[in-house]
Amino acid sequence: MFDSPTGMGRIKAGVPTGWRVAHKTGTGGYGPVNDIGVLYPPTGAPIVVTAYYHAARDDDANEAVIAEATRMALKALGHG
């Protein structure tokens, strides 16, 4: 899951440089996108993140919403 080729614009795009991410994406045929993963900061305990977003199937912002939700979650947890 560390080398997953999918979802580069989702959770992986929302973590700070130097963090490792093991994740699995999902995409529905009618618009939803999701990503679940374990984030490994350079120091400290791993953090589990999961995000789901449902918009129009052809909405180019779907992945960016997941990345921003990840940034917001990490900031709320004191990592941003």
C-alpha cells in the first residue's frame, strides 16, 4: 500500500513532505471518491485517515477535496 499507483492527488497530496503513506483509494462510477490510509510522520505515532467525497462524476475537484480534508485533519491534530 505504500507504493499504490492510484490516488496521488488524494491523501498523499495532503501530507507534509517526509511523511510515508500507506493507502487504498476507491472511486464510484457515479461520482464518489474516497481514500483510507495510515500516515507515518518522521517522528511520532502513525495516524489513520479516511475521507469520502461525493460530487458529480466529472468534477475535477474530487481528488483535491480529499487532499484538503487531509490537510485540515492534520492541522486539527497539531501537524500543520
